[in-house]
Amino acid sequence: MNPLSTEKEKQILAVARDVFLEKGRQGARMQEIALRAGVNKALLHYYFRSKEHLYQRVFEAEITQFIHQILEAIPEEGDFCQFLKIFIRSYIRRVAASPQLVRFVLWEMRDGYQVLHQVLQRVFNGDPVKNSPFLVRAQAAIAAGEIRAVDPFHLFLNVLSMCVYPFLMAPLLEQLVPTLDVDDERFIDQRVEEIFNLLERGLRP
Amino acid sequence: MNPLSTEKEKQILAVARDVFLEKGRQGARMQEIALRAGVNKALLHYYFRSKEHLYQRVFEAEITQFIHQILEAIPEEGDFCQFLKIFIRSYIRRVAASPQLVRFVLWEMRDGYQVLHQVLQRVFNGDPVKNSPFLVRAQAAIAAGEIRAVDPFHLFLNVLSMCVYPFLMAPLLEQLVPTLDVDDERFIDQRVEEIFNLLERGLRP
DNA sequence: GTCTATAAGTCGATAGAC
DNA sequence: GTCTATCGACTTATAGAC
């Protein structure tokens, strides 16, 4: 196989990712992907056979990469509060870097939640609920009396929610508050602080 | 104007709402809307001129209705904690009733955030940030020393986030935890309790 | 492998009968 | 107002030259 072909394949995938995230599964056009990738439309079918195949490749790749990036940012040591703050910061930074991805995944989840589930199964050795670092750490912290006995699952949902949702609403928020810029480091730091302080106080034993 | 015509127009709008929420702006098909509404495709154009017009009508109507339903459920009296608990319960019930709507709005917000902004301007007399009941109540509660001095804007974001996000993730969550049913009253009550307890403790002066 | 050209099908929109 | 029939534009996909 020609290394140039592999290179071109990656190029197409990168562009397809952008177009799918921008326009969605239905809105994306093979013509636009070809144009922006600087290749002919027929070449897309040569490499990926159909729009559906290309979409599946992009969707699965993005989900896998996203989960791995989050996992890499999770610290192993330290007490639960340290762990929590670092997790919040990492997660928010990742989401702020491409909120389009989260919006895309949530929208496409209507049909594609099985794919997300399969990726989680693979990454977390068959049992995401039991093996998720966050849930493991939270349970340990409760057992050790570091935090009060909340439901770890709901706690996890609460943390993810507060980290993600404002960035999904960003276009509206920036319209409502003209001085606001959700990509600004200061806003991100503010959110980390507000979320962490709320949790730290709300979880005290 | 024939009352039957108005009836048919409403029927089309109701079906169009379902199809747009299900398939999105691009994925929705005029043919499908016509079929499910039991009318001819040409009639859609007779009433609404184009797919774009029909979409705008549906989008604006849904946003307006959603905001009004939330506002109706906001209590006037009581201390901030009572207010908070009722707000959380109302908001979650509304979101749980049709998470598809929220998913749709967030996805379409890429282009449609101006519409959302216009509706908010209209409902809140030109200044949603100043006149939003939640922000007003939060500021008063801080001034009265009922809760500690957090940023009301971030507090609002946190509450909305925790109420909405889990229902956006519902398809995945139910796959991960087979016993989970996010439409079950018990899950909804659990979430209200977990969110309220976290906030009540996290906001103590 | 990469291109041009085109097939095959879909969809929004409209003309025109009733 | 409501229907049938069809146009015209667009999109995916492929055939075939190079």
C-alpha cells in the first residue's frame, strides 16, 4: 500500500470529521468533504465505499479519542478533593476545546448510543459502571469518610453536567451576556472554581 | 377562513414538530410530514410556502412554549430553599417529558441561537439577565444572607446543567445500567433530592 | 489511485385540474 | 382548499478512461 494513500485517507477522515460535526449526519455532503479535502468525490467512495461507512468511521473514532483523552487526564494519587478539582479542570478544558463534538454526540446519540456503549465496554474492560475511575474513587472516598454518603452515580452525573452543559449553551449565553467569552481562560477558571467550591462544601461529611 | 383549514394547519404543525425533533432540520422530509399528517405534500407548501418557513414556525413555537411552561411553574413566595426545590422539580419534570426537545434545541442552536435570544428578550421584557426570576431570587437570597455569596449566573448554570444533562444522556445511561429507567418517577425524585441536597449544603453561608 | 462523466434516485417546489 | 403529476435541482454512487 502506498504511504501517500494512507496519508490521503487520513486527510479525508480529518475533513469528514469537521463537516459531520458542523452539519450532522444528514446535513453533511460528500461533495463538500471532497472539496475541502482537495480530492475528487469519487475517491471518497473508493476509500470508504459509502457515506454511511465514512460516517461510522468518524463517529467511532471521535468517541474513542474523546474518552481516552479524558482518561489520560485523570490523576492516580491524592485525596478525593484534589482528584475532583483536577478532573473538573481536565474535563472542562476538553469540552471547551470542541463543544461541537459533544453537541454532535448528544444529537447523534438518538441512533448511535450502541456505538458509544460498545466503546465504553471496550475501554473499561466490559463493565464501565464498575471500572470507571470516577465511580471507583467516589466510592472509596465515601467508604473512607472523606465525603458524605451520596449516590456515586448521581454525583458523577452532576459533575459531568456542570462541566459540559454551559458549553453546549455557549452561543446563547454569549448573546445574552455580550461581555462573556466562554473560550476565555478566565471564564474557564471561574467555572472550575464555582463547580469545585459547590461540590467541596456540598459533599462535606 | 374555514375552521377546518385552521384545524388542518394545527395538525400539520403538530406532526411537523414530531418529525423535526426526531430527524432534525436536514433529516426531516416534507413527504413524511405530509404522510403522517394524512394530507398531501402540496398542501404543506400551500399553508407554509416552504420547508424553511415550516421549520421556523415549529422552532419558535416550541421554544416559546417551553419557556412559558417553566415560568408558570416558578413559585412567587417562600424562602430560597423552597423556591430552589420547586424550581428543580418543575424543570426536571418538563425536561423529562420531552428530552428530544432539548436535544433538538441544543443541536439547532448552532444556527438558531438568535431565535432563542429573541424569544427570551420578548418574554423577559428586553433584559433576560436582569429580569430572570431565578437570578433575581438568587441575588436577593445572597443579599439577605440566606445563601453564601456565589456568582448567581454560575449558580443558575449549575442548576440548569444538573437538571437537563442526564436526560440528554439517557439512551446511553439506560444501556449502561439496565435497571435504570429515567422516565420512572423514582429516578426523577432521586435526582431532585440529590441535586437539592448538594445545593442546599453547598450554598450554606 | 485518481480523474471525468453520468447513472439512478430523492427531495422540495409548483403547475394545473377539480 | 385539495389533489395528481411532474419539473428541476441536488446527492449518492458507479462506470470507465488514464
